[in-house]
Amino acid sequence: MVTENTEPRLAAVVRHLFPAFAGLPLGPLLTLSLRSLAGRQPRLFDRLGEHRTACYFIDPIDLAFAFAVVPDGERSIVRVVRKNEAAASSVLIRGPILTLLSVLDGTLDGDALFFSRIISISGRTEAVLALRNTIEDAELRPADLLGLRGALARLADTGILGALSVMRQMADRNSRRKAPEA
Amino acid sequence: MTSGRMELVCPAGTPATLRAAVQAGADAVYCGFRDETNARNFPGLNFSAAELAEGVRYAHDHGSKVMVAINTFARVNDVDLWKKAADTAAECGANAIIAADIAVLDHVAKNHGPTRLHLSVQAAAATPEAIGFYASRFGVRRVVLPRVLSVQEITALNRLIDVETEAFVFGGLCVMIEGRCYLSSYATGKSPNLNGVCSPPEMVTYDDEANSTVARLSGFTIDRYEPGEPVGYPTLCKGRFTASGKTSYLFEDPVSLNAGGMIAGLKAAGVTALKIEGRQRGRGYVTEVVRAFRKAVDAVEQGGDAIEIDRILAGQSEGARQTAGAYNKKWR
Amino acid sequence: MSGIALTLGPVFFHWSPDRLSDFYRRIADEAPIDRVHVGEVVCGKRMPFSDPAWPEIIERLERAGKQVVLSTLAAPATVRERRSVEDLCTDERLVEVNDVTALPSRSGKPFVTGPFLNVYNEASAQYLIELGAQTICPPVELSLAAVGGMAGACPGAEFEVFVFGRLPLALSGRCYHARIHGLHKDSCQFTCEKDPDGLAVETLDDQPFLAVNGVQTLSNQMQAFCPAPTDLTSKGVGRIRLSPHTCDMVEVAKTYKSLLDGIEDPKGARFVLSCLDLPGSLVDGYFHGKPGRRTLTEK
């Protein structure tokens, strides 16, 4: 099994990526990021329409916790929650953290991932679709979510996207090793 | 009809995808407004008037055209909403309006002379008589061909008409004649003609049952998947059903259209433009597909052979099964 | 007396010439219907079988005082099919247009628009009325309110609604009867003849859902809309259409006639229909602006 030797390395990279988060409460931080994004790009959230007030339960299967997100523009809320708290949500999205991040930055196609079952979705399908189309149009960079600007933003984007790309290649190599020769 | 270079017409569900399609080499991009006036009325998709105006500017700055699909059928007592959409598209500088409803076609013909009028696939005009009707009555300049014609039939058709033809080459495939299918409203109350949606997402459920995941639409079981098996979107006509004691993909297998291998044939058949389906798809997907088809079309224009075209398009399968659809007569 | 007229729509299924002759003989002699559509609508490949039977059927119906309407193909494709549409359009009788293909040759002469022609709003209806449309039978997915909206805005035509029969939901370039039997459309062996009401299609969970008839897909369930006559007159509907099935269509026609004449109430009419040998359960959702599969009228 390849997962044994990649997982600790991935976790290390993830930890390395978000050193600033150490000791900071992730929920409030992401809430503020999302609200500040709404302040900068209000049109972005228009796309969600009535689904702005939906609660999206986002469950990265390789992390110990999940997120409950209400993407209501400047009234957005992100909470870090336990994995068993999905019941109150309108939508449940579950998948590997790297894959979820790749959907966010537009590298990977949400549809393809869903149909291949790498990401699983349940609940109100129309709310998922609205979110996915909104993310598609947003052309988000990591810095947008972190609320960074200027040189710092470029640094963050290059660093994070670069690291993501490296991790994806690693994961890809591993999965290719698994695939039969053909 | 034409001996010029074939035009590559590409989908855009959002402004970001429009820019991606233009950058990837689209000669023209088609899109719609964020309401029921277009046939991809999905949550979070499509353009506001301001976004369209910006999109048109961007496309024109980069040498591409923009076509606006106003291709559903106007609702009784609400025809003005469709007329207004056409007015807005014209004001935004769209190069063409793609329409199917006689009311919309008539309005554009009478009020927006300079804007090209294209007949949407939703009008399903497949004969010289039908196409002639739309051309002579409304000045339609191009017909998007229904996906029921073989390449031979397109060749024969092009000899009998004097408007341009546009043919789908890639993406989702309607098995039924477009614009004349009410399967979706029968099950869900919403349909392409009435609401611009087929098998609407709010009616879709994926239920985990003993050893399988069941995809249902409005309570009707459309397909059932083993654990780990790739699932599909429960589009009515791509489901598994039982008839005569046999269970099968009765209408169509869950395949998508790929007529990449027929680009040269379609050119020889006199087709002016090639269309890629997928306004509901992401910009990553659109970029990749448009880039590949750009190369393929350029190769065909330069006389490239079939092997070269196949190689260019080899990556465009997404793991899903594909068909050349009705272009190949055996499909019927 | 409501003043609402009864139409018998075209037969969608591949019935043998003998079955067609027997069917229309009974309609001519016994059914209280004033307008009868004849002709093949679904598949041009069936025409060589039925064509020889039509002249006698038409003669018989007209002798019985019925107005005969010549229905044309909903999806003509081949040269022969296109020519048949054009030929029918030259006839002095009323013609039913089921595809835009017929419009150039029929414009200026009176016609009926059938449920296969996309007439969704008052502006399209008015455009077609100016070309010669006298009766408009809009697509089956429209609600009674929508039809009423068109009728109110277009006094120049009579509006007709599809009240009885499996609902025509889709057409395709592909023949499903052939596909089910492992054949291609071009060499189909006319297996659709075995299913005179269409072949039932069920979901993987055994839910009755659709029915196939060659290139056509219908509902499994039977449209059986039984309104009070005032519900129709208030919406400006002047005509209702019954679609032929193998059940006792004379009885169906008599039931609707009684309903329109106020002799039978909607509940009673619906009960009588449910007693017949029908291929599916009764639905009427479309008229109420709901999914077509639903039943909103109480039994």
C-alpha cells in the first residue's frame, strides 16, 4: 500500500504550508477571510443566489475535523466541527483535502471528481451545483482566501500552489504505480 | 456551404470560462443569461448583462466572437422577458443570437437587423424545408444541426440550403430530438423548453442502499451503482430501464459525444462551424477540450491525417465512454 | 351543452391496415366525435403498410359526417418522407402540421398545429395563425393556465388540449424497438407492430415509467384529464383531443361526450375511464402545472 509512506509526508507538507495557523483558531480565521473576500468581490457571491444561506458541511477525509460553511457574503460563517455534526447541513461534501483544494483553485474539475467518486456529495444537489459554479467563476488564488495582497499574496500563491502541485504529483505518481501496465 | 476555415464554437457558463475558452483558441464563445431564457439554466451559472458586456469586450479584444443563446421557448404572457434578453444581447455587442422560438426569432429579425441570427438546435430543423422557412422568414444565417443527422445526410442537406451549418462535435449528447422532449417535465415538472433545465439538480438524490448507490430523479430510479463504481448524473435518457424483460440502457448508454475523428468529414460535408457542448462544465475542462480541438481543427485545415487528429484528441475521454452519435448511421 | 368539440388524434402506433380499417369503421359508425385525424405521424418507414388503407378509411369517415384531418410526420427526414409531407399539404382537407417542414407548403392554407410543434406562447401562436393555423393543439407539457393565456390573446384560432392517452413525450433519430431487439433502425423488422399501445418501460425498481413506440417515447401512464366543461370554456379551450389506444375508444368518446354535455360529472367520467382496459394508470399533472406523471384530480 502506497498510502502508508505518503500520508505522513503529506501531513508534514500541509503543516509546513500553514505555519501561520499554528495556535490560531481556524474557524474564525477562515470566517474573516471569507467575509473580507466578500467585501472585495461582492459579485462573486451573487452567483450563489438563494443558496448563500445554505450550510455546506465539508469533510476532508484525511483530516481529523470538518468545516461547516455558510457562504453568505459578508455574513459568511466557517466553523471547524466534528465529523459527526453533519446532520444539520444542507449539503455534505467529502473528499481528500488536496483534491478539495484543487477544486477550489480550479486545477481539477469538480464534475469529473464527483463522477469518479473521489469526491462524494449528498444533500441538496442544486446547492452543490451553485457552489461549484461560483467557485469556477471566482478564479480563487490561495491569497484571496487568506486576504493577502501585493508581494505577500504572490509569495503565498506561488508557495501554496507550488506545494499543492508537488503534492499532487506525488499522489499521482503513487496512484500510477498502482495502475496496471497497459 | 463554405470553403473557408472552420469556426470553433465553445461553451462558457461563467465569465472566467469565457476568458479561458478565448485563451485556449475559441473562434467564438456562446453563453446565456442567468435566467430561464437559455437552455442551461443551472444554479450559479451564466451571465448578468454587465458580465456579458465585459465578456464581449474581452472576446473582441482577443479576436473572438460572442454568441448569446436565448434558446428556450418564451412563457405565455412573459414573452417580454425573452425579447428583453435579445435586446440586452444586442446592446452588449453580441455577434449573434441563438434562438429557437418563433416569437424570439421574429423579434430579433424585426428589431436587431445587424445582429446575426442563428437557429438553435432546440428548434430541431433537419430538413431543407424547415431550414428554408427559418431563413426566409427571419433571415437566419446559420443552423445548429440536430444531433440526428449522419455525415452523409449533412452533406446532402448542405447542397440544398443556402445558410451556414454548425455541428456538435464534443460533449453531452441528447438522444432525443432537441426541443421536442418532455421526459424531464413528465418526471419533475421542469424541462428544457419550459425552464432551460433537463433532469434538474434539485430533484436528484443519491441514496445509499444495501450494497449499491441509487441515483433517482424525482423518485424514479434512473441507475444503480456498485460500491466504488463511477456514478453518473441521473439524466433521464441515460438511465437503465427494463422493457420486454430485459434491463439495459434502453435509450442511450452513459456516453458522451466525440466526433473528433469526423472533423475532416464534416468539413467535406460543408459544415461551417464546429460546436463543443458544456456550458455547465468548469474552466479547466473547457480549456483542455478547446485547446485540443483547436489543434485538431488546425491540423485538419492543414490537411493532417486521421492518425494525427486521433493523437491530438486522445486525452479527451475523461474515462467516460464516447460515441460518434448519429454522425455514424449505425447509431440509429 | 358546452360547445366544446371532440377530436380523435392520429394513431401513434404501428397498427396493421386491417386493424386500422376495423378501428375507423367503428369510430365512423358509433363514436360521438366530429373530427378525426388520420395518417402516420411517428415513423415514415411504416407508411408503405398503412398508405393503401387510408383512402377507404377517409371515405368511410366522411360518409359518416366526420371532418377528416390529414396528419403529417412529426420528424420527416428522408426524401420520400419529405415528399409525403408536401403532398399531404396540397390536399383541400384540413392538414395537421407536426413539424416546421410542412409550413412552407401549407402557409396560406388552413391547418392544425399538432402537439409536436413548439407553440409555447401567444406571440408564436399569433405568427402561426397569420400563416393559416385554425386549431392549435399545444405541446402536452403546457398547463391549462398557459393554454388559456394563449387562447385569451389569440381569438383568431381554436385551442385544443390533449386529454386522453399515453402522452407523446419525445422523438428520436434512434428506434428503441429496434435497439431492444438488437437491430438497427434501417433494418428494424417492424417489431413495433407487436406493441399496439407501445412497449412498457419500467425502472430498476419496477416503477412503471415510460413506453416506447419505435422512435417515439410516451408516458407509461394514461393522460385522463376530466375537467368540468366550464374549466375548459373559461380558459378559451374549444376542443379536446383523444389519442387512440386498443381500449374501447368508442366508450372513451362517449364518456367525454357525456362529460362535455354535463350528463356525467368529472368524478364519474374518470371512474368510467378507469374501468376500461388501459395500458397504464391515470394521470393529469401537466394541466395543473405539475409533473405530468402526477394525478391531481381525486378519483
